[in-house]
Amino acid sequence: MSKNLWMLLAVLLTSTAAGHPGLEIVPAAERERAQALAAEGPTETTGVEAIVPLGELALAGQFPAPEGHVLRARELVIAPGGVVGIHAHTGRPGVAYILEGEIYEHRSDEEEPLLRRAGDASFEYSGLLHWWHNRSEATTRALVVDIVEEVLD
């Protein structure tokens, strides 16, 4: 997994006891829980050069209840000229992080398309209508993490 991917997942999946999401890699309560379980592994975090907060989306009201939902991560690879068709985020909050390239995002909450470049994040809340268009001559890669209804086989 690339360094950017790990950094994004660290930002998305960590929070501090003081309520500042993403500013601490491993919250103290989680370290203490691991120690109480006698889990084997390093007890200190080292070598992390930065955690760059990209934003956040409150989950209250985004979907009815956590039961029956899963956190999903996907990489989208969008060819030059490619389009991700218009769609509505209904009960599917998420974030898209541009890993490589650039893409235009057309959103119902913006009058003009937004140019998203590598390193940019787009937060997708319930009720958002949007679509993407890669107008460049290079491939665009995006990490998309969202919460979706669990599909049972």
C-alpha cells in the first residue's frame, strides 16, 4: 500500500480522546485496551512523518443506523476523457482522495465545477448529487472510502 494511502487511512480511521480527529495515530484508550488484552506488538508509534488533516464529515443523519453498514475502500482509475456519471449519495457518505492526476467534479452544492488535483479530498454527504470528468490527457487515480449498506450473500 502506498504512503499516501496509509496516510489517508490514518486520517480517516483515527481520533483523539480530546475530540480532534486525525491528530493522534493511536488513541491512548486503544493502546491501553491492547495492553489489557496482552496483545503482542510494538507499544510506541515511530517514523510517522506527518498526519495531514483533510477534513471530516459528521455521520449523524447520514444513514439510519450503523448496523447493516460497512466501511469500504476502492481505488478508481479513470482514463483520459473518462466520466463517472451523475449519482446521488443517499445514505452513502464518503470521501474521495485524488492520488494521481486531476479531475473536474460537478457538484449540486457548487455553481462551477471544481478541479481536484492529486492531494485533494472531496467529501460526499447524503443528499449530494455529483459527477466527475477527467478532461486531462493523463490517467487519474482516486481512493474512494465510503459507508455502504452491507450486501449479504
